[in-house]
Amino acid sequence: MSENNILVKLSNAGILKNNKWLVRDVDLEINKGQIVTLIGPNGSGKTTTAKIALGLYKNIEGKVERFTKNISYVPQKVSIDWTLPLRVVDFMVLTQDLRLKDIAYALNLTGVEHLTNSNLRDLSGGEFQRVLLARAIAKKPELLVLDEPVQGVDFNGEVALYSLIKKISEIIKCGILLISHDLHVVMSATDYVVCLNGHVCCSGTPIDVAKSNHYRELFGEKSAQLLSIYEHNHDHVHSSDGNIMEEVK
């Protein structure tokens, strides 16, 4: 990729806290129109690495270069007082100024424009995640950082959301840094994978990572075998056990 396409670059990045490395020696680059996925077990440094990329930590080791200030971030947990009556349209402008047409565009792109005047607490898990995505893309960011964006969603919903994230990247031409717990589901919607366990264990295309001994050691042989399903070009969606669920239209 051309250097003009680079949005953020980490070189030997890490952070030491209370004499313990949260993560170290991370090399990572995100380009325009590219989806980079961080995977790894709990406590492996995925969220920490994303926050380093966002510039949320001071006194880091290594180097972080950011070539855009137009960044949106959807954290793993969003604190909301669910007792308050809050419509989707109100939530969209809670901490940012948006034009109505930009709100409508973002909600339409994520498939929830019909929920504009619905109460947040009445949404399903999948609908809420789509609203969070809409809120993040309403200003058409160049870099979108998503920390576990499919929480509270069933397997079919996960597949649909990752497909939507791929579509968002293609339409608004943003780079995406995605944190996921399950490469099996997300791999068809990602370009590059970085597997962490306190440091970079392996990285590359989804198939390359799936074939890595480091990945097999972390996630097990069965997971690696499931990932091999995606090595062929296919026109269907697989269930979590590898069976064909439906054809992709």
C-alpha cells in the first residue's frame, strides 16, 4: 500500500504498567479501505493495543504515527442509564452535532432507519449494535475502531453484523481496526489479522493465521480446522459447526 493510504502505524509499541507489560513489541499498520482484526485470548492486549493506536495512553514504548484525526471509536462497553427514555435519534446526537440528513444516512446504511424514533431500551441486542455503528459512522470517519462489536448478538446476527462492517468499509472507504473473539466468524470480512498474546504471536491473511502453529496453540486444532472451511471461494454461509446454513444472494 502507498504511504498516502496509511491511517495509523505502530512500531514496537507497548505499555508497561505496575512493572507488568500489558502488551509489547506490536507492529501494526492500518490503511484506507482495509479491515485489520485483532484476535487473542482474554487479557492478551487487544483493547490495550487499540487504545495505543487511538492515542489514549501516555508514556508508551515504541512509536505510534497517526495520519488522520477523523477517528470514531466504539468501545466494548457503553454506559447508558436504561431507565431514561432516550430515542435513537437523541442518542445519535448525545455527544456530537449531526445534521438530520447525516443521521438518516448512517441509520439507513446500518439498516435501522425505521428505528429513528424508537426508545433505546426497546431495541434488541443486534439493533442496538447497529445503532452504535451508525453513531460511529455518521461523520464518515477515515478510521473506525470497533471493540467486540457483536456483543449480545446470536451467531446469525454476528455473521450479519460482520458483513455490514465489511460493507461500511467499502462504502465510506474507511480503515477499520476490529477486535474480535472469534476469527472463524469474522475472517470472511477481514483483510489482515494480528493474533496477540501479550505480543504479536502471528499475523497475516486470515488463512495464513489459521495455519499458524501459534494460532493452533492458542485456540486449538478444532478451531483451525473450522477456519479451513473458508479457504475455498463459496456462495454460502456456514454455521458455527461448519455446516452450510444458506446461500448468499
